[in-house]
Amino acid sequence: MKFGFIKLLLAFTVFMSLPLTHAADSLTQSLKNIGFHGGSLTEFVGATQVDANGKTETFHFNPMIGFSTEVEMVTDWHLIPEFNWVLPRDAGDGISKNLFMIRGDVGWRYSDYWRLRMGTSIMVNNIRGSGGTKSMNNGSGSSDFYIPAESKTAYNNTLDLGVEALLDDFGFRFQTYIYSPLRSDRRQYSYSLTMSYYYDMEKK
Amino acid sequence: MKYLLLFFIPSLSFAFTLNNSIGARYKKDKVSVRVASNTNCTTAGTTIDELEGFIQPAIKDFWNTVPTSRLILEDGGTYESSDNLFNTGELCLNAGCASAVPNVTDIVIACNTNATNFPGASSLLALTLPNVISGKDIKGSVVLINNTNGSFGALTKNQKIAVLSHEIGHAIGLGHSEKKEALMYYSVVPKRSALGQDDVDGVSYLYPVQGDIYGLGCFLNTIAIVNKNDDSDNEGGGPGPFWPTAFLGLILGLSLKKFKRST
């Protein structure tokens, strides 16, 4: 697990450093700001059932926080490395879920107030349980079922598209994360709504 | 700070479970689902052809939709068999007793009349057990439709598909959920259109995908992430995200270089 995260970190470094080498004459000149984000993630829109009558997911409040920085490549174009953490979710019975999003976007500010973003994420989705048994209805009585006792992590790359409204030091963003975009049977969409505060490195 | 802590309060919900204590699951990525060729489903009110027709939607609309899972279920058609024990044998659920239903590879569906499997002529629609397990590796599972009464045949088409899909959930290692929206809920619900979050979590836990790139899987077959807790988790899991991500970075970098030169 530790080895995996080291490789992930290394991959992210390679992923971000290659564009950075071409971004500007010096990093200090091109580093624009540091962003702090808070919002909510809704996973697999329309693809998970939320009640007994067949209604599917449209919005779910999964709080997330994150930070990012911006490097200017050319005027109005920025490279935006970002890290987000969807706060631990207790799925019940001692099972918890953690989602880390290691992201990189290219942002195009096409007007004073709007920015389009496109990029990719490594989704690190961890599920762990505390073990034990639980007695539940089995259709004709009750049986013991087993609560997971290990920690398992799924890694996905997603294709991400977003639009952000910018107002002074603040941003309001709608971002989609497309799982398996090249494989229609497994393609799923998640989205986040976030509010950001950008600490301007040039101004301050 | 106190507001932040609110996020950690348990949601008072119930989660997915497993049907065995060791977290057994299929080691391979692709598992076939088939119907025994000699099964007789007359009392259950269905046919082999109808069951075969349900396999595709039962896997395609449910278990195969999860991008965080590496498991791919396949419609394997008919399982050639002349062994009548599929129709009459006891599928032993308790430790220490020998199951009379033949051992199989992957997942085989049959209709069964053994009253011991379905006590009390019961409301049980079907019964499933991974009956060939080696270590933590499920080799084969049998799904038995209750052929002692017509309960299964009385269901709507969508409910029959959901029942089969639920049983396939057991076959791949999952237990029940107490959430009604979950496919692994013990009972039929008015409408079943997709997996519940519990089901998604469960199949992602048992079969976590290892570095899927945009759905292409292992087109760069290099390094897999190593889970020190269980090396076998990497079976067929495709590449870790290192090389694909570095590759994407390289493409992005070269594109930006070219773009910058042209401006």
C-alpha cells in the first residue's frame, strides 16, 4: 500500500513536471496563486439506485476539501495541479470509505469571469472494514453475514471537464469526472460543486 | 473546527457484507455465467431459454457497470451437463456437510426441487453458494432457482432479472445489505433499475480495479500497484497508474511545447 502511494506520487510528479518544464522561463514568475477548495462530490450520477422504487442518484452531499496551484503557460492558459480529499464516509457497520483525487487540469480563461477546465485525475478509492459478523434476513430466516476486515483500494483514471465562474478571489466550479470514457458499458459520471478561494501570489 | 467534525459523524446506515469470513472472490477478471443444459424449470414457471435471456441484462445492467471494479461477467450461454443433481441435489450451506450439487467452474444456474434447499416450501426464490473455493479464490458457484413452487415464475421480467443478478452477487462473494435500494437486499423491491451504493462498494472492495485508464484497462501492461496485505489482489488488475499517467504527462508536455512554439 505504501509502495503504491509512493508510485502514485512519483507518477503525479512526472505528470505535472513535464508540462511545467515548458510552462515559463521561471516557476516563480509563472506561479499565479494557491487555491483552497471546499464542496461536494456526487458519484455515479444516474447509475446508483437510491430508493426501492428505482430512483437513481442525482445529488449526494459528500463533503470534499482540496488545494491547488496555478502555473501560467501562455496568456489565459494555466496548468492547475490539484489535490482533493472526499472526507471519510462511514458506510455503516464499521466500514469507511476514503477518496483521494490527484488531479491536473489545463484551464482556459476565456473571459474575465469564466474559465473552462479539462484534465485528468487519479482516483484513489479506499474501502476498509473492521470485520465481524452481522445477522440479517436471508429470505426464510436469518443468517450470519461477514463484515469486511481488510483495506482495499481501487485506482482509476478519469477524464475531467469543468467550468468555473471567477469573482475576485473566489471561484465557483462545476466539474465532471468521467470514468472509463472509452468504454461505454462502464462509463460513469461523477461531478463536484466547489467553492474556491484563490490566494494571489502576485498581488500579495 | 466543530463544523468540520460534523462530517465525520456516522450516517447511521448499513453497509455491504460478504458471504464468507475470508473475503473469498474470483481471482480472474472474467467470469462466465451459464445455465445448466439439463435443468428443468417447469414448476418454477420458466425455461432454460428464458433464463439464458436474462443473463445478459442481469450482468450488463448491474455488475458490469462499475468502473471501480475489475470484474467482468460474461454471458457464457449453456453449461453442458447431464448430471441430474443440479435439479435435485442439496446445496449444503453449513460447514461440515458435503454438497450434492456438482462442482462447477465460474457460475452455473439451474432449477432445483430439493426441499432441503428451500425449507417450508418457501418464499425463497433462489439460493446461491460459491461451492468451489481454494484459499481465498472462488473457482465456481451454483445458483439454484426454487423449482418447488411457482414463486419465481410469478415475478415480472424485471424482477426475475433482478433476482438472478442478486444471486450472481452472492456467487461473486457478496452477502446481503439492509438497504432497500441495494440489489443485495434480501427481498424483491417494487422497481430495480441499478445497483445501490452498497453493491458498488461491495464489488469494488472484492474486485478493486488497479489503475484503469479511461476504460482501456491494461493497454500499457507494466507495473501493478502492490497491496502488501494481499499480493493476489493484483491478479489481472491491469497496470498501476504510474506509466499511463507519466505517458499522459508526456503527451501533454509535448503538446504544450508545440503549442507554445506556434504562438
